[in-house]
Amino acid sequence: MPDPKSDSRALAVPSGRLNRLARFGALTSNIAGNMALHGVRQVAQGKRPKASDLLLTPANARKVADQLAHMRGAAMKVGQLISMDAGDMLPPELAEIMARLRADAHYMPGGQLKKVLTEAWGADWLKRFDKFQVRPIAAASIGQVHRAQTKDGRDLAIKVQYPGVRRSIDSDVNNVAALMRFSGVMPRELDIAPMLDEAKRQLHEEADYEREGRYMRRFGELLADAPDFVVPQLQDDLTTRDVLAMTYVEGVPIETLVDAPQAERDRVMGLLIGLLFRELFEFRLMQTDPNFANYRYQPETGRVVLLDFGASRDFAPEMAAQFKALMRAGLSGDRDAVRRAILDIGFFAEDTAAHHQTTMLDMFEMSMEPIRRPGAFDFADNDLAMRMRDAGMELGADRDFWHIPPMDTLFMQRKFGGFYLLASRLKARVDLRAIIERYL
């Protein structure tokens, strides 16, 4: 069910390319105007303002978040990823504003929803249902979800894609990248073209609901031996490229476990971390979006519900082998072997400056602390996340070190980081070494 505190409302999705481009242009102009105004004020006070200080203001962050939430589609999706990956590097008030992009989005008005479903299912589509809830039970960046009961008795969740999403992906990604260049968040000399191409490819895949349905079915089959997990069942007869139909599965937000007994929090987080390593080492297939909304919990059964398989990626067998070698080296404390494994994976290159290599190796040593120690690691009672963040910010602030590793590793790192955040939120205690040693 949607968060009762959500301020989402019915708001038409701007679907025309020129309409969306105009919104980006207006946003950039608005931010530039704010920067000029604040700059004049600070100069009048005898200060010499920095451009970054003028840009990163709560007013500008609010304008960006509100506009991306209105536009939805790839623009909002990229904003979500930025807020997840860079949120800890922003001042708290800015991080809180940008975090709104990860809450429920606005949803389509009834007329726009009806038009999308008519294009997907035909004019008489409503005759197939006993009930179809017009108000969505969830709304996100690319689509919204409705509950419905069919004439033949099926209780379903129907995910409907916002109109124009696929057509606007490339231009939205380019426009968000231009906004980031304008902000100075990325140095102009950094070649981010490969990252932008990968972002576009990933978003085009996520916008193909038939592809997502195939991955949902694959995960259901792969987890048939795992009774602690529930995967909805695909409904082929109602699924198209723009509409994904699946069985409705009851569950509450995974974050509600924060009030559960310690043993249950530990068990559930252990299940999810175990699944993460199983995806990497056994399935070689990973759902790479760690958004908390993709995981729900059934208090009556204790099972974890898995949702949203649009960001699923197949990994090459050699990638699993490379990470096994890295983990073995890390557990044994062999720093030379760790360096060789990191080079093989591509986290840095042979010509990377020695002090940057040392910083990366030190960060990896930190990341291995929870796995090296025997017994349960307490995600709440440690300062590892802060130390990793500080080291990452120091490395990221050094404009001489801008290296983009292979894309598969970036998506996997996002999944690891998202689960760390969830485990910290739940204050879980998990024996990580016992879980990973099964695969090493």
C-alpha cells in the first residue's frame, strides 16, 4: 500500500519530447537565475561566493526534485539513482529534499490511464475485469501499479507504464547529464559517454515490460527451492511492452521490520544478503536495483516478497570468478593478491597513480572488516559506513582520479550499497563470513 504520508497526486505526465526539453530548459534557467541572485547578495556582503555553494542550495534542490517528480520517466529515474549514490555526500537538508524522489511519485489522472490501457488492450478492456482500482497502489518513476480482479477470478497487480517514457529516455538522460555538467558536480574533462550510453541501455530495458516479465519468471523458477521468498507469477495474456500483469501478493514495506524483534530482523537481512551472493555466484543473474520498495515482508508467514525485475542483469561467468578471487584474497589478508584481483576487475588500471591505488586498497580493506570478523556483524553499532564515505569523498574530490570501472561492477556495487543501507536501517546483526564462505 502507498505510504500514507506521501504527497503524491494525480498529475498528467508530460510525454512530448519538446515539452520535456522545454521543462529542462526552464529548470536550468531558473537555477541560473537563483545562483545570480544569491551571488549578487553575497558580493554585496563583501563575500566571494563559490559556484558550488550558489548551486547547492535547498531552493535549487527543491526545484530539481519537484520538476523531476512531475516529469517522471527516465529523468526521475536518473534523479533517484543520483540521490541514492550521492545522497551521503550532500548536506543533510539537500539529501532530504532529493530523497523525496525515492518516495511515491505522482500518478496519471484517470483519463490518461484509460488512454494507455486502451492502446495496450483495446477499447473493450474493462469487460475483462470485475474490478479495476483507478487509484494506484504504488507509483514510481517509469510506471504505476493498480490492483484488479479479472472475470475469471484472478487477483492481480497491473503495472502500467507512463506514456512517452521510451521515446524520452535518450533525451532525458542527456538533459540530466547536461544539468550535472552545469552544476560542476562532474569535471568537464571526464568522458562520461560510456556511462550515459549504459544508462540509456539500462532504462530502455527497464521500459520493456515483456522483458521484465521474462526475468520475473526466471527468478520464480530459480527460487522455487527457497520457501522464504515469494515472486509474483507472470500473467502472459495481459502483459504487453507497456503493461505488466502479475499475481497480487500481500506484504508490508520491508522497512516496517524496524519494529520487529531483533532475531527476525537478523533473519530477514540474512536471507537478503544470502540471496545477493547467490545471485552473483550461483545464478550469475542479479536484480540490481536496491530500492527498498522492491522488497516487502509478510508478517504472517515471515516470507520476503521480491518485486520489480526490470533492472535484472546477467553476469558473465568470469565476473563471478574474479569476485571469488577478490574475496578469497581479502579474507586471507593478501594485499598483493587483492591488487591483482582489483586490476582484473577494472576498479583501477596499471597506470593509476600509486597513491590512488593505495587509497582504493585501503577502502577495500575497510569493506572486508565485516566479513573477516567471526560471528555476527552489527550494522548499527559501527562507524564503517562513515569511514567508507569519508574515504570515498576524499577520493572523489581529487579531480586527478576519475576512473569509471566496468558497468556490471557499478550496478553490483549499487546493490551491495543498498543492502548495507537497509541492514543499517533495520539495525540487523548478520554473520556475513558464514554466508560468503558457502561460495568460496
